[in-house]
Amino acid sequence: MNTAFSFILVLGLLIFVHELGHFLFAKLFRIRVLKFSLGFGPKVFGRVIGETEYLISAFPLGGYVKMFGEHPDEQEMASVDRKASFAHKSVWERFFVVFAGPLFNLLFAVFLFFVIFLSMGLPESGDTTRIGQVTAESPAAAAGLMAGDEIIAINDRTAHSWLDVIESVKESRGEPIRLRVLRAEGSEFELLVIPQMDSAKNIFGEVTEERFMIGIVKADELIYTEVGPVRALTAAATQTWVFISLTLMGLFKIIQQVVPASELGGPILIAQLAGQQMQAGWVNLFYFMGLLSVNLGILNLLPIPVLDGGHLVFLSIEAIRRKPLGERPQIIAQQIGIALLGSLMIFVFYNDIMRIFGS
């Protein structure tokens, strides 16, 4: 129940923000909005307010804003209606209406991080020698080290930071090292560990260097520093930019086949992660939602027909040619885009199901 609720909350809010961007910019340029829908398919609930019908539709995996004069068969109309028609607006006005959806997703991420930093403070990783994770069948596991242990000294040299631990292991050249350890319950003891040559990898699984390691990961200990609104906003924009860079880099690594396509996840994975983050607390949920909002914004800007990025490509071509593409090329491109997205949805659903049965 918690997973279903968190999925609807996270995805519903992100879709609403995205479609709100399209809606508000359409209103800004005085385009008549016929429908504002959260979800696709049959109408579950709807209400007409002014000239717009606001809908909740059956399938919650998206949404849409239907504008007057948006489709080719609606573009022949009386001159009195042209002022409210999407097709009869200038290229740059239509460009911003389309671009506003992804833009609002990115701005929403900034807002979420701003709320976190303003209320909780800026998180900084505390320098510690406490172990957060011990890799199974590693030298550390064989020696008896456990998560929560704190390394006090290495070969009788006091360990002041995690860098001291890394450097001491790295410089051991595979010779046994003696660790003095403080266990969580307060007992102190010494262990002998024999480092092994292993591969250090980045977040994409790429090998960055070969060095001696013992199979331990530093414990996450965050220190929050209270900040004002300006600093919180600056940090929120920086955090959003970091996630934009990681998203773009991740897409590039998938194309390079560095990151396997089996890592791609769909709605089921999102629902599971959203449920986990909600259980962990609102800060984790907001972080997850911010990351997902950045992903949604960037993915919608990909130059694939049907997505906002595809429409932006058509509008850019129209601006260069000073006339729109023909109706037939656009229809063919839209069909290709639908086929690509349909195939991708089937693939990520398959990945999600395989994860469930594989676990």
C-alpha cells in the first residue's frame, strides 16, 4: 500500500509539474487550452472550468495538455479564432510552450533541493574512519572486520581520516597490515589483514585504477550546516546541475554500452524505490523526487518525435527554413517515435519483471 501511494504521489506530482509548464506558457501566449489531463486513456474524473476541461485519466504514466489548433486538421479556421490557435502563434512562442514542460521539471528539482537545504542545512560528508560496508569474501571479511567498526590505527600509526586508511592499504604492496579497531560496543582489538590488488570503479562501473584494497567502504556520516535562503538556493541550483550532468553522462554510457541496458528501470522499479524512500523519511523522498524530476526533464528533451525534444527539433527546422515541415514527414516521424517509445516501455517492463523474479 505504501509503495502504491508513494508511486502515485511521486509520479503524479512530477507529471502535474511538467504539464503545468505547458499550460501556463500556453495561457501566457493566449492559446486556448482545451484539456489538461493527468494520465492517459479513458476519463475517470473531469470538470470544465472556463474554456478548459481538467481530467484525471485511467493510466497514470503520463499526461497531456491539448491546445486549440494543435493538430493539422484543426489549423483551417476563421480568422477570429486564429489568435487563440497554437499553430498560428510565432515559432518562438510555440517553442517556449513546448520547452516549458521539461523546464518546469528542472525548476521543480531546484525547489525541492532548496526546501531540503533551507530546512535541514547543507549536507557535508563527515571525515571518519568508521566502516560502512564490508564486501563479502574480501580480505576485510576474512579478517573479521564488520560494518560499524572504526579503524583507530594502522601498523601503529594513528588513522585520522579515511584517506589515511586508503593510502596505508595502497602503500602496503600486498604485505599484511595490522589494524587496531574499535567495535561499536566499545571493545578494542587488533586484526591482521592482507590487501589484494583490485579494481577501483566509478559510479558507472568503469575501472579508474588498479590498487591494493581490502574490501571496505566508508560509513556515510553527514554533517548539516545551517544556511540562509540565498546559499540554499545556490546549492539547490548546483545540486540540480550535478544531477543533469550525471543523467546526460548516464545516457552517454548506455550508448557506449558501459552501463548495461538491463540496468534501465520502468514504473515498477520507480514504485519500489519511491516506497523505500518514503519509509526512509521525507528528506530521502524529496531527494529521490528531485533526481526523478531532473531525469524526466532531460529525457523529454531528447530529440525523439512524440517527446518534447522532437517537437523542438521540428520547430527549430521551421525557424531555419522559415516554413514548417510537410505534414507527411511529421506523421512518419511521429509514428517512428511512438514505435521507439513503445519498444522502450516493453523493454523496461521486462527488466522490472526480471528483477522481481530474479530476486
